[in-house]
Amino acid sequence: MTADYSPFTHLRIEQRSDGILRITFNRPEKMNAVSREGYHQLATIWPVIAADEDTRAVLVTGEGRAFSSGGDVAWVNDTMKDMGRLHAFIKDAMDIVRTMTDLDKPIISAINGPASGAGLAVAMMSDITLMAEDAFLFSGQILVGLPVGDHALVNWPLLASMAKVKYYLLTGDPLDGREAARIGMVSRCVSSDRLLEEAEAVARRLADGPQMAQQWTKRALGNWIRRATPHFHTVLAMEGLGFKSPDAKEGFDAIRAKRPPNFPTAQE
């Protein structure tokens, strides 16, 4: 059965005859920032891929010089002001982690540039992560006054030591490809000019491999993510509350004004 990817208009989908489905974040003029509609599509595409009998492996990357810079400012601003949009955001955040974990087919990310927010979630929830040396991971919620929720609480402590995870999540410092590979956050770091070639080779190997064995292995490994689900739901609720905090308002006001933030809770 051939899957219908036409609803996923905010992503470039390449259905190939070799069993590999390629997904590309495709707003290069905005560093592949994700809109509200694009985020929802990231939350709903994985069950469609699960039912796609022609796909055996998925390759995700970004167009241009970024993987994805996360949610665009207009969407975030609307989310802060509207409880219905905030509820939809939390649900989609849950669904991205859940449906990527539940997809038995392997997902390979070629992290070609900055990965933050929604893009970072997709990159890090992938099964195999190849990262360019000059790319970087950036979990910056803390820098705008938000508790760090989303996928990071679920799988970062499984990938690297708690000491490293606490450092990068509490400071919001970026993590480049070499250091990300060194501490175990990504599978491999490769030169930017070879990134897609290497990612294609991994995808090709998995698409041609023993499908049942791969799928069952991924399903079993997914239980490490599933056992963290209660913590994940808690931190997403905290992140949702954080959007209504004075610190978050100041953080996003500072971004729009292009100035350092002056967080109210640091002045008390």
C-alpha cells in the first residue's frame, strides 16, 4: 500500500523505490524554523510511515545550512497567549516522542546544521544520529525562562552522563558535533561534505537488512523511553506553565528586542 504524504506540506517528502523515505525540513530562508502547522505535521507523520509498506528506513535532514532552528517566533508568541494553542503544543510534543518511539522502522538523522526546539526533538529521537562537525545542538529553553521539557528529559540521560546533561540543559550552551559524539549524544560525527553520503549509506544498510530483527530490536529498546513517560508528562506540564510565567514573557520580549533578558525571578 502506497502512503499518501500530500498532507505534509511543510516538509519535503521523497518517496523512493529503494525502501528509503527522505524527509527534509524545507524553510532554508528561515533556518528551517517550524510553524504551528509544521509542528503538528511532525507529530502526525510517523503513524503514516508505520503503515507505508514501501518504506523500510527513514532519513531526516535539513535544507541549506540548518537542520531546524525550532519553532518560529510568531508561533511561540501565539502559544504564550492562547491556552488552546498551548494545549495543542503539549499534545504534539507528546506525540512526537511517542510515535517516533513506536515506529518500528529505523530513523536516521543527518544533522547538517543547528538543531533546536522541534528540530532538536526529531534529531535526538532518531535511532541513529550522524552530525556534521560544524553543526550544533541547542536546547535553549532555559535562556528564555522556560523549564526544559520536551524530549530532552526522556532520552538525554540515556545518551550521556547526568553530569553532562545537567550542564547543557541548565546553561543552554550549544553542543557541537565533535563534543556531542565524544560524550555519546550522537552516534557519529563526520565532516559536513560527507554527512549525507554517510547517512545514505547507513539508511541503505538498514533498508537492506533483516527487517523483522531490526524492528523487534528497536521495539525492545524503545521500552527505555517508555518507562520515562510519567516524568515526560510531568515536565511537559511544567513547560506549559512556564509559558505563562513572567520570566518567559521577559525572555521572549528580550529576543524580539534583541537585548539580554532581565528575568524577574532573579531580581527578587
